[in-house]
Amino acid sequence: MSPSALADLHHDKAAVEPHSNGLRLSNGHTSVVASKQTEYLLDRNLHKSFPVVTGGSGNYLYLLDGRTVFDATGGAAVSCIGHGNKRVIKAVSTVMNTGISYLASTFWACEVVEELCKNLIHGTDGKMARIYLTGSGSEAMEAAIKLARQVFYECNPSTPRINFIAREGSYHGNTIGALGMSGFPLRRAPYEPFLMNNVHHVSSCNPYRQRADGESDSSFVARKAAELEAKFQELGPETVIAFVAEPVVGAALGCVPAVPGYLKAMKDVCHKHGALFILDEVMSGMGRCGTLHAWQHEDVAPDLQTVGKGLGGGYQPVAAVLISSRVVNTLLNGSGQFVHGQTYQGMPVQAAAALEVQRIVQEEDLVDNVKRQGLYLEQCLRARLADHPNVGDIRGRGLFWGLEFVKDKTTKEPFDPKLAVAQRVYNTSVSTPFNMTMYPGTGSADGLKGDHVILAPAYNVTKEDIEYIAQVASDVVHQVFRKLG
Ligand code: PLP
């Protein structure tokens, strides 16, 4: 049975008619507005109407206008086990039914929180020693930034190291510290200059746009390592706290994996100068790229690592910093504390959701499925879109794939941002007859120009789902560019 036929089983179709405030649904005896302008909620899109979602199950979202949408992105690569999972709902309810509404994690221990941390440490092949739980990826990055600073303060309080090196074409979150770290001009522009003026950027690792003709992986990597080394020298190697990178770049570039050997080369430069190597796996981690942690692909463990989206799969707001013994021991041998903490962190209900999601991923061997279906997704996307004149690059790993669109495939010239190409692809994709999500992004060419979309379905997709996703993606792309001319 095709995914759309399966979806129809879950949801009765209803007639719709246009309405000034969206679509009016005639659903038996009732009529309701199905697309809503957000009148009270301050969203990034201040004057926009959104389709109203009324339910979800597995890969599907059910809308008030009667449509069923195939969720091929799980938001921004969040829903790793799909929607409406009964086991997770039960685990969350069980915690709520204990009567514990809230526990300040700075004062109380709780079994489910302890179990989650144990489970997470177990997944790191002994490379990480402690877990710091937060409520979002941005908060995890803030905590990692402070932890890294504190490491060098503990060692030398009078002249601690002060500089961070991050990368262009990166996104680490929207809070001021995390955004200050990000090399994402479009998201940074309204908030310049940043409060943190100790973040410096080197180039991303983006072979599609940076690799010279015929350049091998090893010489490309050597070039990147030399650039990082030069930045250390420019700042003074003894002033650099850490280098921060996403092993597979998500929102900023659209699923760009590090070239083989890159992570090791960058880590070596950091360690040569006594600096920390930090990986942001908020989007690419927790199984998304076909290994539990993206760094396990080449076994290059960081000193600090953040995880988020796939940790709780969207069932609760939960993220974490994974901390190596190098960092933990420095703190233990110093002040013995991390002066940080937020009200909503390490809550039993967050931990219960994350723990159950992780147990499902482990029991159902879903990371292995990600690897297998990911290879198939690559094959299906290449078969349908590699020759398309406006698809410049198809790249990714696991179930994390990006399509970059270009005006000219030979020169790789991006489209005029005014054309909002990625948004057009998204709009077409979520509309009838396609009814499938894609995650749009801009800035993949030079920080201000460039369009891409991300596909990041749930880890338990089938071969049939993959064929469906690739076919719809292809049909959408063909339609959008046919219309653009
Ligand atoms: N880091 C990366 C790599 C991300 O992709 C994101 C979010 O997209 C964040 C950090 C911030 O996470 P959050 O939106 O949960 O604050």
C-alpha cells in the first residue's frame, strides 16, 4: 500500500472551500477555519497564515483542511521516530502520574534522569564521562561555551584563554551566545554587533563550492587544517579556547558532511595547541546520520558535544551536552562546580520522553535502518534529480539529505534571493497535490545567496517510503523550475 493510501486510512478527506482567513472545511456538520493567521503568537513570520494541524501519526500530519501531509523532515530533523508514538506517550504520562510536577535538578535526583544519562554515556564508546541536560539545542551550546571557558579559567584564573574559532556557514542556535558563534549572515544581520566579540571564523568544509578541480580529499583537508592553524597563530595559540563545528552542517548549508579526514585534522590542530575540539550535533546527531553520533563515522570523539533534536524526537524539549573526562577532571580538580543552571532542565518528564525514544531507537535497531535507507534515499534522489539543470548538488549522510539549487549548473551561480527559490519549493511541496514537507534554507552559496532544501524523515521509514519521498521531491522540483522558466 502506498504511503498516501495508508494515510487515507487514518484520515477522512473533507471538502474545502476558500475563505478570507484560509480554507473553510465542511466536515459533516461543522465548518471551521483551517488556515490561521497567528494573531497572538509572535512568530518570525509576523503576518502569515499557517495551515492548522490537528493530529499526527507515524509519518503523517493531519490538517484541519482535511489534508494528510507526509512529514519527510520531522520539522527541522526532529521527529526521529515519527508522530504519536504510544510508548513515548505512556512513558511521559507515567512520570506525570507520579505527581511530580517539577523538580529542580540542582537539588534532587530522579531515577529516570539518571537512567537517561547512563544510557547516553553508554552510547559514546566510553569517550564521554558526564551529561549536562538542557531544554534546547541553543541552551546546550550556551552551556558548552561556558564549560569550555571555565576549563581555562580553572587552569589560570588571572589570564584565561578568551577566543573561540567557529566556521562560516554554520548554525549553532538563536540565543545571543550561540548565534554569535554561528557563521550564518542572514540570521545574524539584525543583531550585529554581537556581545561576544571573541568569536572568529574560518571557512566551512564545503567541497561542492570550495574544492578545486581534481583536488583530492587529503589536499582539501590539508588546506582546511592549514587555515585553522593560521587562525590559531593570528590569535595567539595560547588564547584559543576551542574550535567549534557541525560534523554534518545542517540549516546553514543543507546537509554538508565533513570530507573524510577533516574532523581528525581539525582536532589535531586544536590538541596541538591545548585547545578544545567541540562538535555541535544538535541536528546531525543521535542517529540522524547513520551512526549514533556523527563523529563515530570516523571515530573522532570531541572534548564537548551537543545533541538535541533526535534526543527527544520532539516529544519533549530536551537537549544535552556530552562532556569528556578531560573537561570533567579539570572542573573536579578546580572549583568542583559548573556555575550554570536553568529552571527547566533535567526535568523527569523531559528525561522520560528522551529515554523512551532512545530505547525505541536501540530496540528497533533504527540507526542501522537509517544507514540502509539513507543509502537508498541517496540512490533514489540521484536517479531522479542528478541530471536536473537546477539541482547543483545532492549531498548528505544517513537520513539527512540536502538538495542545493543553482541557476547555472556549470558556474554554480545561485538564484537571485528575491526569487525565494527554496521557499517556492517548500510552498509547492506542502501544497496539494504533493502534500509533503521539505525543510527550506537559504545562504548555502555565499552566506547571503543560495537555496537548498533538506529531507530528513523518521528513522523507521521503509523502502516504500523512501521511493515515495524521492518521487515527490523530484516531481516538486520539476514543477517549480518549469514554472520559473
Ligand atoms: N545547533 C544546530 C546544529 C542546530 O541545527 C540548531 C537548531 O536548528 C541548534 C544548534 C539550536 O537548537 P534549538 O533550536 O533547539 O535551540
